[in-house]
Amino acid sequence: MSRFVVVYNGLSDPPPAEERALVSALRKSATVVDSMPGSILVDGAEAAVASVVGKRPNWKYAVQARAAARPPHRVVKRAA
């Protein structure tokens, strides 16, 4: 299973009813991890996510990008 970000491509936030319907449809075939107005984080198979999102023209999905935090270059000293 992979993690995908589903994003709304409209000019403003999506209508709440449309977003609820999409989340409901996604929950039938994948796990919804988190949602904010205009974006939904989903765990599941790509085919399942694509079949749900492909029916909605204003919604797109992409594989979640990993953001790696690099360690600091120098050691942080404790306060004396």
C-alpha cells in the first residue's frame, strides 16, 4: 500500500458536501489518514484511489513526497 495526497484544483475550498462524498467513497476502498479542506491523505492501492478520484474532474491525486530533515552540521551545546 502507498500513501497518496488527494488535492482539490478549484479556485477556493471545495463544497463541504462534495468533499464528504469523496471521503466516504475513498473509505470504502482505502484508509483515510487525514483530511483538511481541499486535501485528503489516503493509504491504499493506487488503482483504488484512481478509480474514486478519476470520476471527479476537480480532484487530482499524487504519491506523497517524503520530506527528509537533515541533522544539524554542528553539535548543539548545553547551556552552562
